[in-house]
Amino acid sequence: MVIEMNRKSKYVVIAVIVIVLFLIYKIISHFENKTPSLPPPTVIVKKPILLPITDYVTLTGNTVAYNSVDLVARVEGYLQSVEFTDGSFVKKGKELFVIEPEPYLEKLKAAEATNDAQKAAYQYAKAEYARQQQMYKQNATSLNNVQKWEAKRDETQAEVAKGVADVAIAAINYSYTHVLAPFDGRIGRHLVDPGNLVGNGKATDLATIEQIDPIYVYFNLNELDLFKIRTAAKKAGINANEINKVPVYVALQNENDFPHQGHLDFVNTGLNASTGTIEFRGILENKDFALLPGLFVKVRIPISNPVPELTVPDTAVLYDQIGSYVFLVDKNNVVQLTRVELGAIEQGSRAILKGLNTNDNVVVEGLQNATPGNTVTVKVNAI
């Protein structure tokens, strides 16, 4: 009887377990059926549009000051004062440094006084020579006296010329005690403090001043780009003596467009054999001083007239090891990867030479949601 009761208890427990498992399965299935499916990710598309695009040669250059001068002490003395604020803009002729002018002023005065005495001696010798000539005609003096005063006149005349030169040298040395700005420009920090001896046996560097309006940009072109520019110049009727008619556009590293415009100013005589490039120089206005010497900048030179090209926003173009591509959305809202051949870029719009047509829907926003082969929700960019 006991064994039969144990068997019945086991069957009851098994039945209860089966019922509980069945109920759990039903509950899980119910909630799984109730879970909503996520909608496809959203992307914004835009059709390629025709825009006038100019082909450019684009490269990297660096800016250089139009004029740069190291100001030095050309006379010996104690630096008396610094007459500018470090890093400020100064005008041509502005006094920048004063180097103990008093000794040189006194030397100038002494040279002028000596020259005045030499002039007086010359006037006396000239008059005496004339008097001796008159007396000789009257047999009142000897020929030797006439010749002596002629020599004295010539000697004092030479002393006057030497005195004039001594005054000029003293005036020049005195002018060196006041160091002036040679042109409008920006001056760096002063390198010597007042009270220090400068110009003692050698020229002492005091500061550097640079003219940055206008400003130069130097860059090197390879042989193929050189041929492109020469061909474009010939088509435009520009000869070798008219390089200033070739425009140059410059952009800083944080600028997408090229707002700084100038023209070619110099082309070197030949290619550098070691690098296979030739040096070019452009010159640009820099009224707002946005360009500073030593900057690495983007440079481009047009080599064609504007031509209508299919364009997409440059941000829509992606790159991998194979090359450039864009994402398209087909009529079934499925993302497709399409390889494209790129042209020039103009104000953020990239020319597409091959790979697209005017009816394609190019993904321009939501690129992170675009995976080839996946379905997406499409919104059209109307701009």
C-alpha cells in the first residue's frame, strides 16, 4: 500500500511540473507576440544637381612675410629705451629703440665746428692767393710765395671736403642711435632690455619687424601640374611675362572655401632635380591680417573655365581602401553602395564625373544608418 501511494505522489508532481512549464511557455509566447518591431532607420537623400564647376590644381603652401628685417644696433652704446609694445603694429619711421645718443651728438657738433674752421681757413688761403697773384704782377712778391699760397688754398679746400665727409659720417652715426621702423609692419618682442651695452664690436640683434600686408605664399608644383597651368594660361592668352594675371586662391586649414585671393608673382627658372617640382610664389592682400607668416595653407589655381557638372555635397562622399563611394537608396528603399569618380570641389559641392545620374537618390545625412542591403526610411532634402 505504501509503495502504491509513493507512485501516485510522483505522478502528481510530474503532472504539476508539466503544467507549470506549459503555462510559462504560454506567458513567454504571449509577450513575444506583443513586442513591437522597430521601424527602419531614417536617412535623408538628395538628387545630384548640375552646377558650374571650375577645375583646379590644389596643393599645400606656406606663407612668408612680404618684407622681414632684423633690427640691429649699428653703433656702440647703452640701450636707453624701447619705444614700442612687443607684438604691436608700427608705422614706417616710428622710433623703436634709442641707443645713448649724447656722445654721438657731441661728435657731430665737433665735426661741424671743425668743418667751419676748415672753411674759414680755405677762404683766407683763397683770398691770400689772389692777393699774392696781384702783387706778383706788380713785382711786389716772389713766384715762390704765389705757389705756396696756391698750394695752401688747394690744401684747405681738400680739408673742407674732408670735413664735410666727417660731418656726414657723424650725422649718420648719430642717426643710428635712433632705430626707426623701415616700413609699416608688425614687430616682434624686443631681444635686449634697456641698460644693456649693445653694438660692442658687432651688430646686436634688437628685434624683428615683418610686413605682412601684402603677404607671400610659396608652393611647389610637380611637372604634370605645371603643364596643366601652362596649358590653361596659353588658352587664356597669358604669356610668360604676364603671370600676375593668373589668379591664386588660398584657404587656411580651418576654412572649407578659398576666401583669400591674389595672383602669381614669381615662378622659378627650372625644376628642382631632387624633388621634381618647381617653386611658385603668389602675393595676396592681407588687410585684416588673417594670414600670418609661417602658416601652412591650401592653395589652388584654376585651370579651366566653369563647366556644368553633376554635384553632391562633399560630406556625402565616403572613402575606403578601394576609393571613393556614395550611398544610394533604390525604389525599394534599400541602400546601395556606388563607386564614383570625383572632380573638383566648389564651395562644399563635389563634382561627380562618373557613377551617378540626375535621378539617383544620394544619402546626404544619416550616413551612419545606411548599411548596404538594409531597408531605410527615406526623407528628401529639398534644399
